[in-house]
Amino acid sequence: MSRRAIPILVLLMSVFWFYKGVFDYGVWYNDGPGGGFMPVFASSLAALFAVILLVKPDTTAQAIPPAAFIPLGMVGAAFTLSMLVGLLPALAVMLFLWLWLLERYRPLTSLFITFWPMLVVYGIFRLWLNVPFPTGLFGV
């Protein structure tokens, strides 16, 4: 049963996102793909792979080491932090910690590497395209 739990969960999520893509977002408009095109496409692929795993389970699968969940926790922490300080500062903190703690770069090198992608993202999306990033409670 435990080998079937994840494919069943993926299949249920696929049905949900397929429904949302078709009925809420719209798959196609007059001039091209609509907002629901990618959810329908991705959920169809996920459902296909989930059905394949349900029919022929992977018997060579091994247990996932707990350290593999560290990136998931970091993304969750960045999401929570983004509600407080804003999206870009939260992503900068996440990238810095990722490079420093997981990739084992020195702190100064991690800071240098973090600075440039954040500058590029801010320059392109905020200054050039005027994309309004979530600012959080402090308005950063």
C-alpha cells in the first residue's frame, strides 16, 4: 500500500489541477494558450506517470534520506519569510543560505554569488518590466 500512496496522491492532485485548468482558467483563447494550458498539460503528464507507477510499481526504489528534505524546508521557510520581508529579500536569504550551508561555499563567496542574480532579477522584473513583487509586512 505504501508504494501506491504517492502515485494515488499525484493522481488526485492531477485531477484537481486538470479541472482548474479547464474550467477555471481556460485552456485556449482566440489567439493562443490561456492561463489553464500549463496546468492541464502538466497535470496530464503527472497523471500519466502516476498511472504507470500504479500499474507497474518501481520495485528498485529506496528510502529517501532525511537530508533530501532540507531544500523543501528551505523553500517553505523562504515562502514564510516572504510574507514578512518581501519576495526578493526572502529569495536572497534562501539563496545565500543554500550556497553557504548546503553547497559549502564560503560566506563571502555565497554573498557575492547571491548579489548578482538578485540584481538581475530586480533589474529585469521590477525596473524594466514593472512586475509588482510581494512586499510583505515591512514594504521591502
